[in-house]
Amino acid sequence: MSSSVNVVIPTKSNFTGLAELIGDLSLDPAVGTICIVADGQTAFNALPEPSDGIIKVVVPEGVGIHKMWNLGIETVGRESHIAFINDDVRLEQHCLSSLSDS
């Protein structure tokens, strides 16, 4: 049985890709919390209101991907299983379930 996997998604302006990725993740029962980390206030403001299981946070624009990852880690829980996925990636159904099982 799969363990719960939290997901951190850094994003700047690829909102279509982000929506598709969230759609993919919503089909996977292993996915726990999804944390969208916006690069700057403009990106944050363009994000839709989060639904159940989705958190959105913001870093100052241009601070770097490592700061985005670190905020995501702190948001979903440092001790949890975390997948970092770019907003231009598509996943097969149950991708994180399969990874978690292995």
C-alpha cells in the first residue's frame, strides 16, 4: 500500500501546465498535500483559490528555486515524503503511488 506523498510545485507563469499537473495528481490516491510555491506576488495573485488538500504560498520574486523548495518543505512538513515536480510535467495515473510503493 502506498504511503502519502506531499507535493511541492514551484511556479512562475505556467498556469495551464500547473492546472494539468494538479489534475494528474488529483487522480493519484497516494498524493497528500499539494503546495504550490509562487515566484512573486504577481504569480501568487494569478493562482486560483486553493481547494482541499492544496496550499499556496509565495516567495519574493526571483529569490531562486532553492528558496521555493525550502518554503515548500517547511509548508508540507520536513519529515514527510515529498515529491518536487515542475509545473511543465505531466504524470501517468498513479505515478506517485508506484514510486511510493517502490
